[in-house]
Amino acid sequence: MLNFPRGLYSDVRIEEVWSTSAGLVLGKLEQFVSRHYRAAFIRVWDGVRWYYASTSSVDSIQSELDSLAAMASPAEDILDDPVVRRLGCATGRSILFDAGHVAGVETSDKLAKLRSSAEPLERRAGLADSRCYYIDNNKRKTFLSSLGADLEFDRQTVLLVAAFEVAHGESRLREKCHVGAGTFADLPDLVPVLEERLDEAASFVRDSRPVDGGRMPVILSPMAAGIFAHESFGHKSEADFMLGDESMLAEWAMGRRVGSEELNIVDDGTVSGPGYNAYDDEGTPSRRTWLVRDGLLAGRLHSASTAAALGEEPTGNARSISFEYEPIPRMTTTFILPGRETFDGLVSGIDDGLFVKTVNHGSGLSTFTLAPSMSYRIRGGRLAEPVGVSVITGNVMETLGLIDGLSGELDLRGAGGGGCGKMEQYPLPVGFGGPFVRVGAMEVR
């Protein structure tokens, strides 16, 4: 039983983590790490500043709490503080993985799954590099606060990831693919996914030629659209970037039109997958936050502190990568909602353009870049030859306004063993995706 200090807001986040990471490099087991630990993050707010501590000894939580309180300045009216008014007192238990917990899976079964998944890499001649990984993680959190919050909730992911490099003469292509699930028993078979990607990559590296760049219509695959929504747009929606930046606040004026009425972008922590969280790390329930609704800017992602600073409400996006860090506004699962067209219909509307199928990485806030891996030219309304593209770039808001077609399907995925980086906090599990997205014009190089 914790004794929370008077005149201050305090909370404690206890994390119990089970994880396994195993890797085959060129067919040899070169990595196997299994961990289980309990640790805690403690913080105190006195209405002026936050005081933080973390500890790997849960028996020392009270002493850490008392030490932080000794540095703070108690306030009689702390309950009226704008930040505290936005922090909740929810209670409850949301444990999804008592059954199917990764700790109950034998190590031999995990390694057997890894080895069988890597077989296509071992059979394939001509690979310059090949790697296959098994990764699982279960994190159970207990959240307690001086307001009376008392929560227990968990999240779990299981992944198989393959990465390889195909060579043909002087040409090189690095590709990867992955499958994931909430439990080991539900993990899909990586082999058919990997074999298909290997076949396409071999054909691509053999036949592709450099693109003749310029400004042209582009169709983004759900993967590419998701990376654009996350890297190029989602980070702009995190409210801490706007504090003290009048130009960003003006750019993100609620109700500003940034696209057609068909364009909708959301961040949703309730969606099953790597971005799922029952509650954020301040005890705020996860929810769907509309960032763009019917083409209009409709929201941004908040912690309690940023919500108080901008006169808004928390969105359940205060997240940290581990007990060592404070929660800050972060995405969960960010995606473009589908429209009504078909992929073939989107392609048929382009006389000369580009289809971006896979992407190595992306970045940007006001100006974005996407680095495609496999892309195909579109000619006369049909997919044509594979082309090598170095980068696609443009202004984020302008590009949103040029989206003129969305397919009807929705494909959500995660980073495949990586995650989102912000400041010093990396990697944070997130999800992203969307439909096939047609953009009227993008700068292709």
C-alpha cells in the first residue's frame, strides 16, 4: 500500500516484462536473449514541474516517492491544477494474455518456429545476406495514482521477421517481410510470405532500371501510405511539437481544409496489433482520435500536460518505451481510412506515373521523404516495368491536398521488429497502414 504525499499529484507505473529475441544470421544462431523483470517509474507534479525517478527494485517505490516529494513544493489547491484536472482516477483490470502468455511457450518451440521460417532463405542461392528473427514481448502494467487510479493492463506481440539482400551484377536490393500476432499459437506462417517476397525481389533486381524522375502521379501501397501517415503526418500531430511554436499551431488550425472530403486519418490505440494499449502511461483510456475528418484537421495527440497547455483534453497517447522514461505524446496505430475505389481503378486513371509497393524508411514534419524499395512504372493505365527510385519528397500538407483516390480495403501492420523513434525513446511499438492511395503529383527522384 503506497502513501501518496499530500498537496502533490503522484503516480506510479509498475511494469513486468517477459521477452525473447532470437536471430539466425546466414543460417547460424547468433542471438538469443530471454528476459523477465519488474521495474517502476515514479513521478510527482507540484503544479510547476514534474519530478521523475525510475527503479528496478519495486521494494523501493515508496522511498523514491518520498524523495521526489521532498524536492517538490506542495500546493493546497493541487486538485484544481489544469494538468491534474485532466488526469483520471480509473480503476479496473484489462488482462488479455493470461491464456497464450509467451512465458508459457517452450524455448524449443520458439527456436523450431524460427528455424522453419528461415528455410526459404537457406534454400535460396545468390543471397548476399540473410537474417531471420523471432521476437516476443509481454508487458503487464500496474498504474496507481494519488487521485485513486488503480489499473492493471497488458499488451503482447509475437513476430517473425526476415531480412535479406539480393544481388544481380552490380545491383543490390535489401528487402524484409514479417508476420505477427498476439499469441504464439496465432502466429501466421512466414514461409509463403517470404517465398513470394524473395521471388519478387529477385525479379526486381534483375529487371529494374533507374526511374526518369520528375513530378508525376503516384499510387502508394498500404505499407507506403501507412509510413507516410505515420512519419510525415502523424508526428506533426503530436502536440508537444506545437508548444511554443506559433507557426506549427497556425498550420494545425482546427477545421483547416487539408484534403478532399474523402480523406480521413485517425490514430487509434484500441486497434489490435502493435499499437494497442488499453490505457496510456498516465492511466487515460485509449480511444480513436480523428486527426483529419472529411478533409479537415480535426484533432491532435495529447498527454495531460500538452492538453492543459492547449486547453484541450488528453487523447490516451502519453506513452513511453519503458520504465526508464517519462510518457510523452506518441502515436499508437495511425492510418488513412479506406475509400470506395479498387486498386485497378486507381491504376487505370494514370497515363504515366508510379506505383510504390515497398518502402525502406520515411521521415519528415513539414517536408517529407519516402525511400522506396520496390516500385513499378504505370503506363497507359497499367502496371509496367520495375524501376529504382531513390526518394519521393514533397510538402506534407500540399500532398494531402493532392490525394484524389482511395481503395476500399484497409491493411494495417507494424514496423516488424523495430518501432517508432522520438527524442531518445526508441523503439516504441506502433501500427500504421491504410488503403492504396493515389496522389495526383509527387516529386520522384
